[in-house]
Amino acid sequence: MNVKRLLNTEAKEQEVVVKGWIRTFRSNRFLAISDGSTVHTIQAVIDFEKHDDSLLKRLNTGAAVEVKGKLVESQGKGQKVEVLVSDFTILGDADADEYPLQPKRHSLEFLREKAHLRFRTNTFGSVFRLRHAMTFAVHKFFNDRDYFNIHTPIITGSDAEGAGEMFHVTNHDLNAIPKNDKGEVDYENDFFGKETNLTVSGQLEAELAATALSKVYTFGPTFRAENSNTSRHLAEFWMIEPEVAFNDINDNMDLAEEFLQYLCRYALENNRDDVEFLNQREIQENKSKPQQERPELNLIERLEFVVNNTFERITYTEAIEVLQRSKPYKKKKFKYPVEWGKDLQSEHERFLVEKHYNKPVIITSYPASFKAFYMRSNEDEKTVAAMDVLFPGIGEIVGGSQREERLEVLQQKCLDFNIPEEHIWWYLETRKFGTCVHSGFGLGFERLMMFVSGMGNIRDVIPFPRTPGNAEF
RNA sequence: UCCUCCUUAGCUCAGUUGGUUAGAGCAUCUGACUGUUAAUCAGAGGGUCCAAAGUUCGAGUCUUUGAGGAGGAGCCA
């Protein structure tokens, strides 16, 4: 039985076996053992007079142990039950001189460099249990609503997405790259016979499936070779992309809102221990920050806020008007200009979400010029049926749109965006045969994880982050 | 890629205007104590002050360059 189940077991002096790793050994008597099944440890009480001193000395933080004994009600105050140890075995030593994790606070930066061991801390244990729960909740949400999970390719020959810089995939000898007559790289004789990359989005392929299975979603790894050095970007991340036939942009917004609320509620209801631990961690961390930088709501309050409030829905044009009427605009506090046709900057989004509306905001109908080719043109022909969901502290957590389903309009867009039709002939054929209104969006899984865990750096919500200059482990 | 900041003991951090032998807490080791909750108490050991070059009688402290890290911007999820 694991620690999580043992802690919820009635103590009747029954014989139990616990295997796990030592967190602390206090007073030569009290062993706190974690097996990762829960944020809590189980206390094992050792009668030190009955055991060899040299054996007790090896009960260091980090060592793997097996203890046998009776499960009894605890005499102490911190826990309900504990194990009265009759026998214990040290399965794996952890030399206290060398083991880097001590029963004290470590910085997240330090633990990031010890990513192979950071699973053993309370914080990362909670984060990664929560990550599993969110993964499960994503699949449950869609499965319960008759969606089908589609595995879109990770290696792609499609270069039409334009979502960002791509990592090349090749089998060529990089020290002697074969060139063709024109002096260009000879992809014809490469493994796939054409230029290939790691996917930046499964959306185009998901659309193919949606135009037959109606309701589909992808949940897979995504790669961007952008040189982005921020706390919100990774070179390798996981993205969820639902795509739904016959949904228009409003249905799409409804879906995104319901989905995000479901996930936040799931964390609160099913991972209460971990969320509460992370809530306390954040409160402790904020104590050392100046009052201004502390969030108004704590983690649990923020999750409850999302669950209990509808998202504000405004158009890009309305957002510009709100910003132009705002105090920071009039006092010239914004660094970047606010005018129709200019993209919203982080400072503008933050103002709308964190100051003006003070709740999640969905912005729609962006000018076509700074959105992707596949987004559906609105009647005004200046804007497209795009939507961004903005969250406090995170910024853009969801980006999506109604897709352009009219073949001629899409062909014209390809021309405008310099996308050769022969590159995406297969995509265009969905518009040629039985085309239909359809919509979808992308949710960055790690951005969601930042929100539900309260972690401020995206590198701390994925086990082994991939960022520019770092692919350790 | 750009801007700003940081790098001092195993970890978290102090270190004043450039001035003798660079400090604290935790961890480690030795001992005491033994129903503790990051146990407590006493003592001890532990430093290439990120690297290189420079200014200076003298550099942890000032300058330049480099490396690593963080925050912000851009791009986005």
C-alpha cells in the first residue's frame, strides 16, 4: 500500500510495509518517509535503543528505505497515523555529504539545475502530480463530450503553418551536407525525400480529421526554434488543439471557456492537497516580495475566480477604444502606441486583464494583417474571426479561430501570404469537397500548468525544459 | 535577438566610501538530549569571492571582455 492510501487507513495495529525515501530523521527516532504518492509523508517511529548505531547513522535525507511495523494512531500532533517500526532496511544510501537536497528551502533556479532530483522535493512532487491530473482531465473532458483524440505527426513535411521557426529533421551527414545543382541542400536524397521539420502545430492535420469525425482534439509535443528567452516560452512544449466541425467563432469561445473552467475545477476538486501545498508555497514566497508585486488573490482564489466568473468577451476594436480611454494611455504610461491596426502589446493585454476587467478576457476580430492565413475573414473584410483568451499573470493562454471554409477566399489568402498551393493541396481539398464551417484553438499545456500550479516560470512545470542553450538531461 | 540585474562556504544570503585574518543561518562532523514536526543545545571543520585582463600602494568591492543564471521586451502557446 502506498503512503497516500496508508494515511487514509484506519489504524488497528495491523502489520504494514512502507517503501520510500527519507525526507527527515528527527530526534534519532522519527522518520518522515515519502513515496511520492502524495505531498504528505508518513511518520515511522524507530526505537533507537533496539537498532545498531551504525545503521541509524545511515538514515539520511534522500536514502531509500523499507520499514515494517504496526500502523497505529499517532501520539504526536502532526499526523493521525504512524508506523511503529519493528524492522527496517536501507535499500539505497544517500551520502549526506554529497546529496544536494537538504531539508530546507532551495531556490527554484538551483533545483532547475538538479532536474534529475527535483522530483523529490515537495514542490515538484506536487507540480508533477498535478501535471498528470491535468493531462488526465484534458482527455476526460473531451472523451465525455464525444471527441476523438487524433495523433497528428511530429515530423512534418508541411511548412505552411507559419507559427514560428522550425527545427529541421534530416538524416544527412551534417559535416558533409549534399547539395544539388543549384547549390541548395539536396533534400531529394534525404530520408523522407523532401524537407522536413518538427511540428509547430497539429492544427492543419486536425482540421482534416474534424471534417469527417466532427469533434477531434490533439494533445502532443510541439516544437519552436524561436530564440525566446522568457519565463513563458519553451522550445519543446505540449499543446492541446480541439477542432470542431460546424462550430463558429462563438461556439469556439464557449468551448474554450467551458474547457478552462473544467480544468481549474478539476484541480481544485481532485488535487486539493497539492493545490493547497502550492498555495502555501506561493504565500511564503510572496512574503519576501514588496506589497505591489504580490497578487491580489492567492492561487486557490484565482482558480475559484476562473471557475465562478464568465470571461469578458470584447472585440479588438473595443479593446483599442477601452485602452485609448484608459488612465495609463492618457498619462502616456504605455511604451507602445495604441491605435487601430497596431497589435496589442503585453502591457496592453495586462492592463485589460489585470486592471480594467480584472478577469479572463477573450479578444476577437483581430485585423487580418497580423493573424494566420487560415482564419476566416469577417464581413468587413478587414478583420478575421480570431480569438485570444488572456489570463492574469500568464497572458495569452489560448489562441484560436473560425477557419476559412470558402475555397476561393482561402486560395486568395494563400496568394496574399505567399503560400504555394502545391504545399497544402491536401488542406485545400477539404474546402473543395464537402466544406463546412469549423473552428478550433490551441491551448499551451504548460501555460495552463503555470496557472493551476502558481509557478511563475514555465521551466518549472515541465520535467525537463528545453530552452535556447539548454537541453540537459 | 535587445534592455536591465545577478554570480561570495554544500545551500540561502550579508559584506558600508576600495583598507588588517571575508561573516551569519541551515547542512556536515563531534558530543549532549530523546514524542519530534524544517526538533533543540554546545563545539569544530569548510572559501580559486564565476573566469580572464586592467586601474590602484592595496580589489569580494572600480573598469573591460567572456561564461552561466534571472527579470522584462519582441515572437507566440
